[in-house]
Amino acid sequence: MANVAAKREISSAEGEELSREAKRAKGDDKNGEEGGNEPEWENILSTFTTTSVLSDSAREKIMFLHGKMAGDEAVVVLEKTPVREDSLAELFRDSKLRLDMRNDIYSSYRLQAPPHLNEIKTTVVCPATEKHVKKYRRQESFLVEETGDDYRSITLPYIQGQSLSLQWVYNILEKKAEAERVVYDDPDPEVGFVLLPDLKWDQKQVDDLYLIAIARQKDIKSLRDLSSEHLPLLHNIFQKGKAAILERYNLSASKLRVYLHYQPSYYHLHVHFTKLGHDAPGCGVERAHLLSDVIQNLQTDPQYYRTRTLWFPLRADDGLLGRFREAGRL
Amino acid sequence: MANVAAKREISSAEGEELSREAKRAKGDDKNGEEGGNEPEWENILSTFTTTSVLSDSAREKIMFLHGKMAGDEAVVVLEKTPVREDSLAELFRDSKLRLDMRNDIYSSYRLQAPPHLNEIKTTVVCPATEKHVKKYRRQESFLVEETGDDYRSITLPYIQGQSLSLQWVYNILEKKAEAERVVYDDPDPEVGFVLLPDLKWDQKQVDDLYLIAIARQKDIKSLRDLSSEHLPLLHNIFQKGKAAILERYNLSASKLRVYLHYQPSYYHLHVHFTKLGHDAPGCGVERAHLLSDVIQNLQTDPQYYRTRTLWFPLRADDGLLGRFREAGRL
């Protein structure tokens, strides 16, 4: 769990992490989806038997399954795809509908569409380890109160003891990986950063825009390490990040929600840029901190985040939650 | 708009209102779906032409359309259905999959399922009025920056000019309405409050618990009016609210997200108690302020919320947004 946690944000949007790992492994194959050689139709799932449903969301139309495929442990994720505007004409022309209810001007139907217009995004991890199975099993969260002293006596030792690898972060900063995905790059070692789409965003629509700005400075683990000396960095990320998004996606700053997480998913300073109106996972007040608020707080009190009590959620299986329990802080 | 704004929180759960209206109109017809006489297959949508997409959500896989059906104005809602556990065996046996990407233990596919296992919930309102169209058109939100001076020169005059009726709030406080719904009542005129379920919560499960604590003091419009003199009130709401929820619903404080909104939906101080893990509408960082943070801020700086710059979203049709535009603050 530790090494996985050092990677990208563990999204509460179920399924995205799995797709992320799969896409990251894709490497240079940008055109896997379309091209001269369409893969053959197959059905690897015909050998899959379900052991249990790890979690599911009726709201998001997604399900995580644990099972066996041809004798191996496997995790399968099934997620319905968004309705696409460009498929509507064909959908309306070629579907068949069965009436559920009609009353006055209202009627509801079950629509059966041509399968190619209504695909299900399917991800398979096989063979899957117990770690995979645990990761996708739904976890309860608990709100934790962390004083400045708690941070130094409980959280910091825990983080330091985790041996979390940040090599993938450095690979991005050094253009050894994902260079083609970078939207903006400021090379300044003090105030510079790299801005790129988060793996949760497939970039097919602006509706769920989600980018991450990764600071070049390597010694800022989280909000707790920020002081007023970092204001130039934070201002730079904020201004240049917004400008780059306006230029590339034609989305103005008033349409953006820009924030940090505490706790973050990985302990190298990064800032989230998401579209206002889209309920991105992790934009809840219990974990997110508006960058504009962070800047204002540090302008008022240079040591704000070193002394302040912070609250944040931790999953039931998070080792840090155990530490807070042992310390009698829960 | 004024009288609407003075009422309860407007829920952002897309589509549910339309389904509710349709189901309400269904009346006693419980067995519309299955029965001896299955409705015939039809395709009323073959005559539908899209005028515009009113709104859509990639996260929830839903789309609202405005268009024309056989010459009449119509609203059509298309929503993918949740993945169903009881259909999995057949889905795995009879689907075909096309590989998107494979790397090591990860692979992702586009799955085409038998249509009867992957239906799209379709609702039609026809003929639709302009009121229907407006209701389902997504309102864009814009993030607004309000300094302490902006509050006094723009927002406060706007609020005062709105003549918003708070009689329904006073009815609750005076037990003239909803008395049977009250979970806790502290009658103290200074630090007292009434705690009751929010209308968004049907109380059928704890998973989406949502209660509101309404302060008895009548002259606190919002966060902006809070100073350190209100700390006893805020502490009282926090402690007694959490205790009452633990006693009634067996939910501990570590499972709660307790916050204020800015801007609030109505200008009489109230605090939201929601279950951690449930993405209640309005728990996003751009609008919510943890009560524990508010208390800590006022302990540090008695005038914190009178001087501080605050950010919040406003819908496109909000009169206050127009005032900020006119003042050149957007």
C-alpha cells in the first residue's frame, strides 16, 4: 500500500486509479484506440467468475469486482461510459425503446442502443494481488484532528517511515516520462512547476477538466512545510497555471477551483486545477484547501500551517489512522 | 428568485427532480415494468431532433437535451443505468471486448454488451414548456472574489435590498412548524439552536445523513457577521449538535462533516451536519467552511471574517453576480 500511495492521487472516484496504472503502463502507445489495425474482438471475461463485489456506485454507474480468471485472482472494473453528443443522431435513429410509464406529458422508457454506441469501459488486473483487492474494497473514512504538535510527533515520523518512492514525480519534472502530456513547463528551480492533465481526466471534454501542477522544489512535502518564503512559488503556480489553462482550453479563472489536499496522496507539493461545477473527487472541504486561501493565510501569518490545527479524513485501513488511535487522538 | 433564495438549500442532484415528477405522476401503477403485457418496442426518438444540450455529467453518465419531437418542444433525459450484480454472469458470457491497452498485469477494453443487459434510462417531457427547459439547463457557476470592502459595498446592500422572508426559519425556532422533526432544541436565546434533518435527507439511511442547526440569535446573517463574541454560540452548536447526533443516530463526531456555507442560501446563521464520505451537495471547498476552522480562526483573530477576502461560486442568473460584474470585480 505504501508504494502505491506514493504514486498519483488515490482518487475516491472509483476505478480511475486502475485506469491510471493501466494507461501509465501504456507508454508511448498514444494511438492504441484508433488506427489501421483494430484489435480483434475477444471475450476474456468468459472465464471470469465473481468472488465478491468490492464496491460499486449507482451514482457513477461503476462496479469493482474481485474474482478468478482462468484460475488466477483478478480484479475487474466495469464502468458505463458518458452519453456522447456526437452519437445522439445515430442513437435516436437506431435504438428501440420500451415504455415504462406514461402520464400526461411525461413518459419514461428503457432504451436499448446499438452496442457500439453504448460501450462499457472495462479494466482487468490479472493476476491480482491481495494489495489490489484491498485497494478497491470500499473503505470507511474518519475525520482526524491534527495539531501542529501532532504533526511533528505522529504524522511526520509516519511519513518518514514509509519509504514512499517519488521517482515517477521526478521523471515528469525531468521529462523522462509523460513529456508529451505537459501543458506548461516553468523550468525555474525555485518558483517553477510542470502542469499536466491528471490521469482522472480523459481530456475528451472540458466538463471534468482536471490538471495537476507539480512544483519543482523537492523539499516541500505538504501544506505543513509551507511558509511565507514559498509565496513566490505559490503565486507563480497560481498565475501561470490559470493563464496556461485559459490559453489551451479557453477556460477562465472564474471557472476554476484551484486547491491543495491535506493530507496529500504523495508528499511532493502539487496543486489541483479542476473545473468549477464538476464535483471532482477530493474537492470536499474536509480535504481541500483553496490555493487563494493558502496564499492569504501565509501573507497574514508566515507560520500559519506550522502552528495551525488541521482536520482531514483518513481511510479505515490507513496506517496513519492507527497511529492517531494509539496516541489517543481519535 | 428572492423568495426562492430565502427557502431551503436547492439540491444539485441532476435528474432526480424529473424522475420524481414522473414517478409521482405514475400513481398506483407499481407494476409498469414487468407483467403479463410487455409494451411493444417503439422508437419515438426517431422523430426527435436536438436543439441543444441543456446539461450533462460525465461523472454521472447523464445528459439532458432540449429538442423537437414531431413538431413539439421536448426535453429528453438519457441516463446510463448502474451495473447490476445479477446480470454479471450473462454479461461476461455474452459480451465481446476489444482491447484498448495491455501492459503486464493491466489491460483495458471497450466492452459491447447484449443491449438488454445495458439499457439506457430515457425520460421524455413532451410537449415541454419554457419552464421545463430552463429548469434543466445547467447554470454555469463563476468563482467570485469578495474582499471585506466588497462585502460592505456590493454584497451587503444587495442582501438588504432583497426583502427575503425568513418567516419559515422563525416558525421552526418558535415551534410553529416542523416541531415533530426537531432532533435537539436548546432554548437559550444567546447560544441556543434547533437541530433538525435537512429536507435533502429522507432519513431512510444514515449513509447520506444531513441535519441543519439553526441558531436562535436573529442578527447573524452569515460568516461575515461572526466575531469572537459568537464563540460561545459556535462551540455550543458544535458540541451539543455532535452529541445529539451520536445519541440519535449512533454516529460519532469522526464521521461528521460540520460546516457553514458562504454565501449561505438564506441569511440567518445555520450550520450543516453531514456524513463524512457522502458527497453532499455544497460540501465543496469553494462554498463550505468547516465549523472547526471558523472557531479556530476567530480564536486567533476576533475580526477574521470581517476583514478577510472570501471566494465563493455564484450561478449565472444570480443578481449578485451582476452586481460584481458592474463593479468590475469579475
